[in-house]
Amino acid sequence: MTDWERQLELWAARGLRRTLRPLAAAGPRVEREGRYLINLASNDYLGLSTDPRLVRAAQEALARWGVGAGASRLVSGDRRVHAALEAALADFKGTEAALVFTSGYAANVGVLAALAGPRDQIFADALNHASLNDGARLSRARLRYYRHRDLDHLEDLLKGPGPRRGGRRFIVTDAVFSMDADLAPLPALVELAERYEALLVVDDAHGSGVVGPEGRGTVHHFGLAGRVPVQVATLSKALGGQGGVVAGARALVEVLLHRARAFIYSTGIAPALAAAALEAVRLVRGPEGEARRARLRQHLARLKAELRAKGYRVLHEDPAPMLLVWVGAPGPALRLAAHLEARGVLAPAIRPPTVPEGTSRLRLAPMATHTEVEIERVIQAFPPAEEVGV
Ligand code: PMP
């Protein structure tokens, strides 16, 4: 047996082996191995990934510009649709400018590695997304984690020795923590950042499109427009497509053009994806977006109340667009996910290393495009909590 095979067996024995399992369709109803499943396993919260208007925008862009951008944007990969999208995203986020990356992951790694360096200090929420952690490490700044959402702990760290001469401080956080369905305390983080002269970087991957007025995100939900200097978002979740964005001052975006290696040394985002995202921003900000957000809120409230009535511990803070059903050990989490799948519901078990040991859970992300009947079927598919042993 090779080392790799041994490693795979160890993971399998601990309920941690991962496999790819293709779906035969996309959207709120999917198909796997000939069976129809209600899809609660996506981040396509508003159901835009299969929306005909986005598909048409992408098709028109494909016909006009072809499949790939052909080069880095700084070389010959830049198209007018990129600039149009960046202007729309800057307006959406309330900033002077924006820069689009090929994914949210690339945006986070790119922005942190570009802005922070070995003289700097980064203070990061302990539950931040892997891409923020990877960017922070790549920057070679001194990285300190504060306990999840613990402002006293963060302030204690900020009171400690400052950065080396010429260095600066960063506070880095997810806006919505997607595996806990809770929100960063952004108003207090803004104040701490201002008081301790730290640059606040907020990744609103899960809030953009679904949270706040016009879906503009968590920063707007808290009325903090203009007070978060670096906003990151993804085009890959509520906006239905693929890509990432950093929004902020024009000078920030220009610095990223010179320093963000994930932007400079990577082919520009496909023009068709940029065109789809441009259409998504338009829809999300209008009455259609409002109606979809309202339906999503209804589904979340119903699932939360009914699953709690069945005895489950459900994690969810409004207005986060997902729910977590607490299980604990990975084995029972997998068994509950399999039980649901056998009853036509696709909801993934979230296990270590995505979450800490002993905190496995099921993640439910209803979509605005689910029907009430489907939400009812989801509720019916859950056995009473005591049968699952949670
Ligand atoms: N930030 C957060 C908080 C995320 O959850 C994710 C996706 N899982 C990303 C960034 C990465 O975004 P993308 O999928 O567009 O690479």
C-alpha cells in the first residue's frame, strides 16, 4: 500500500474521506444517480446560477468574446465588460473602485498578500475562511487569531505591542460565517479598527446579494458604508456565477494592480462570467432581488422553527442565508445526511477539518427558488432529533 493509500484509509476509518459525486442537473432540484433531490447544498441562495437572463448574458458574451480572456488583464486579457462589471460592483458596494479576480479565494489571497508584509500584524477571527487564512500566511505578516467574534480578546491583542517600525495593523474577518450562520460584529470592529489605526478587511462572500438593502451586503446592513476600507466579495454565491472582487478606494485598486499576484499572474476572468455577473448585480439590486430575498427569509424562518420543534439545535443568526443543524460527531452527521438523501434531500455533513473536532453539523442552504412544498418535504425528511441521538 502506498503512503497515499494508507492516508486515504485512515481518513475513511474516521468518517473523513471525501469524494466527488457529480450531479446531473443544476438549480433548486438536482438529480444524482437517477434520483431527484431538493438541493440545500449550494451557495446559490437566490437561484441565479440557472436564471435565463444570466445565461443569455453569458451566451452573448461568449459569442462576442469567445471562451477565455486569453491572457492576464494587464497583458491583453482586459475587455470592456470587465470595466463595466467593476464599475457596477463599486457602485453596489459604495466604493470608488473595484477589481475582479477569478474567484473569491483568489481575491482574498491576492489582497492580503498584496497589502500586508513581514512588518505588519494581522488580527484574524479564529473562524475566518481558509482563503483569508492562506492570504494572511502568504503575506508573512505576524498573524494572531482572536476567539470567534470575541471583541475583548481582539482588543487585548490590539493593546499589545504594535507592529515593527513602518508596519501596520490589519483586522480581517468574514462578514457572515457560513459554517455557523452568524455575523461578525462589524460596528464594533469598525470602531476598534479606527481606534487602533488598523485597516479593516471584510470578506462578505455570503452576505453579498442577500443581506442588507438591495442585497448590498453586511457592511450596508449595519449602515457602515464608507467605514470599511477593504471589502471582498464573491461572484460565486448569491450572484450565481464565478469570480471574486475587492472593492475600495481607487488608489487601493491601483495598488492591487501592481501587487496582487493572484491578479497579475493569472488569466483574467472569462468575459462571459463577467457579463453574467453584471446582469446578476442588476437583478439583485432591483425588485426581483427584493422578492427573492423575501422568499429566502421565509424559507429560513420556517426551517428554523420546524427543526427546532423537532428537537434539533439549529444555529442561525438573521439575516444569514443558511442554517446549521448541530450533530457533533462526524459519523452521525454522515448518517443523518444519508438519511435525508434517501428521502430526496441533499444537505451536506460539514466535518473536520472544515469545522473543529466534535462539532460536525449539517448545513442547510435553502434557495429563493425552492417552493413551499419542497421546504415542507425537507422538514418531513428529518427524523425527530432523539432518533438521531443529538
Ligand atoms: N470567502 C468565504 C467566506 C467563502 O465561504 C468562500 C467560498 N467557500 C470564499 C471566500 C471563496 O469564494 P470562491 O468560491 O468564489 O472562491
